[in-house]
Amino acid sequence: MSECPHARVSCLNQYELIRKYRCDTCQRVMMCTCDEDFGRRFLSHQLQMGRELELQIDVPVDLGFVPEACPECRGLPPVPAPAAESFGRTSKIKRYYWRELYFQTTLRRAKWSETHPDASPDDLKAASAAIEAEVLNEIKAKHAASPKYNFSEPSQEDVLKRYDVDVHAVDAAYSDQPTKGKLIRLGDETVSPEAYVTHLYRSQGWSVLPLESMPLHALFGVMMWLLIQDGSDPRVRMVGFGDRHTYEASGEKEPIWTLLPDDFGGRGYPKRRKKQIAKHFELFPEDREGMLWLFDYWRPMSSDLRQYLWAHRETDVDRARRIVTMLEPTHIVSILRYLVSDYWGHYLGWPDLLLQRDDEVLFIEVKSSSDRLSGDQKRWIADNHEHLKLPFRLVKLHRKPPGSQVGSAGK
């Protein structure tokens, strides 16, 4: 029997630094020789196993390094795997070239350390910052000359038009001396765009709840802990992490040990647990009073999962409880189904405010004149149109022309 030529391979996980590839024919797993020198020098602990992204299971690498395993070595275009937007990683260069940035900065830091064996920690810190800036500028220049990745994403205007988003323009008086986060004049104060829009809607009789993502994480933790931490799940194991309350109070890392499935948060989890998820939602009452009772009953028992999700603050749990009082149970279930379908892919991008007036609710995203929708927010708008079906509006604050009146936020 001739050896398999590995004509077609699939990457197990684009977000691993040393990527692993499975042959579509023989099903054996390999790495590409173009990563061998770096991998053996810096990441030897990643060479024996790969982590399959969707299923979140460890897969042994049984072929080691094989020539021409990756798309680039095969003469194919590289597959983009942009990292999520996060603090310090909002530019597309940093999101798309995260792997190249890591490789180059690691190599240059190591070389600098070898040539400066007596350097102080402060010297190393300064050198690292200079190396990071140098590598980033070089990659920017290379991308401008010959892009490795295509950054094309739907523009804000494309998203708003495609999904028929209700957009309300509001004239606002911008401060001549804004402070961080506070841009808009409201009487004698300078407030944030969200606070300004909150004031406008409250003046029209709306009840306004500050939203974004955190109270939704708390809502998920309370209402889904029984499913996620199910002791009969064969992939649940004991995990440890730092107590969030202790860390915020003193900076100390007091451990919490609790049960969590090893594939939680990915798209493989809901596929594996489809029947259990359906049974879990059968527990939910169809009326708000019953849903609120269930929330209150599960709240103390959900503490560990909420801690894991950084939804531990009682103020966020109180806001989650208020969401239950504002939304229909069908909307609550819709939100929870959406989150459990891909938690780490869906937990960001939620609107700034939740409004209620009589039987009407409205989700609001607020943008100042120069602010743009993030990638997560554009994804949420698309997903809301396709799946969630929540009433949504974008409020855009424009600089008020001299002598004009402040505009209405819409009825």
C-alpha cells in the first residue's frame, strides 16, 4: 500500500500558533515544516497535541512535521483567521496578523536577550515595547505593499442598509472641552452619549436600562447554570480560576473550583448537547412571573458559573433580573438560545440600552458623530435580523448646528 500523499488537508484550529492539519483521506494529523524551527524552539509543549476548534477536543499529532502541509507552502492563499476585537487589538492589522506579530516579536525578543544577558527588567520591558512597535510598523508596510489578507468587511452603511436598521439622527451640543467618555452638553453638565440618549428617552416616558453585554452574561449564568454545570455530562471536569470578588477587592488570587464542560463556549457544545438543551428550555415558564421566580430561585446556585463568566457583580445580576421583568419569556429564551449556540462568538456586540414603555420594548445602540460600529456590533445586527428578531434602533448623535434646537430621539 503506497503512502498517502495528503492531497487535501483541513486545519483543526486556525487560532493555534502551531497549526495542525488533518488529511482528508487518511485522517492522520500533521504540522507544516515551515513552523518547525519556531515550534521546537519556543512552543515545544504544543507539538504533541492539537485542539480541534469546534469540538474542543485534543487530537494527537501522529505525523509530526510534514513538508507543504499548510496552504501557503502548497501555493494556496492563506486563510484569514482574524482575532476578536479586544483591548489593545482593535486595528485590523493586529486582528488579522496576530500570529505573524507573535512570531516576529518572540524571535526578536529572544535575539535581544541573547545579546544583552545582563539587561535589567526595565531594559527588557523598554526593548520589548520597541520591538513590538518595530514589528507592527514593518507588517503595516508589507500589508500596504502586498496584502497577505483581505480586510474587506461590510461597511457600517452596508450593514444598516442590508438589515433595514431603524436609524434616528439626533442633534446634540458637543462640549468644547470633553473629558474621557463625556462629550455632550446636557444643561451645565458634560455627559456620555449614552447618558444623553437616556435623558432624551426618559423625557418621553421610556424606562431605560443600561445594557451592553455584562447583564446578559449574568442572565445567561443564572438561567443556564443547571445545563452547563450538569454533573452527568461526560465532558464536565473540575476547573479552577481566581475568585473575582477577592481579586477586585485586594488583588489576591483566591481559587474557586467548580464543574465546567471542556467544550463550553464553542459551536461544538450545542451540537453535542442538543437534546439536553431542548430539555433544559422545557423547564422555563411561559409567563413573566414564573420566569422571574425561576431567576430568583437559581440566582444563588449560579454563582460559580457567573464568576467564571465575569458576571459576578450583584449590580449586573440585578440588571439581568430587570431584563426578565422587561422582556417577554419568548425573548429571554431567544437570547439564551443565541448565546448557548456559540457563547464566545456571541457574547459581545450587544446594544447599549434596553427601553420599555407600556408593552413596547426597544434595544438602542448609541453612536457619537465620529463613532463607528465595531465588527462585533455589525455581526450582532446581522444576527438580530436573522435570528433574534429583537426591536432595534441606532441613535446617531450629530453635532448641533449653531443656533439650532436639540433634536428629538424619536417617538
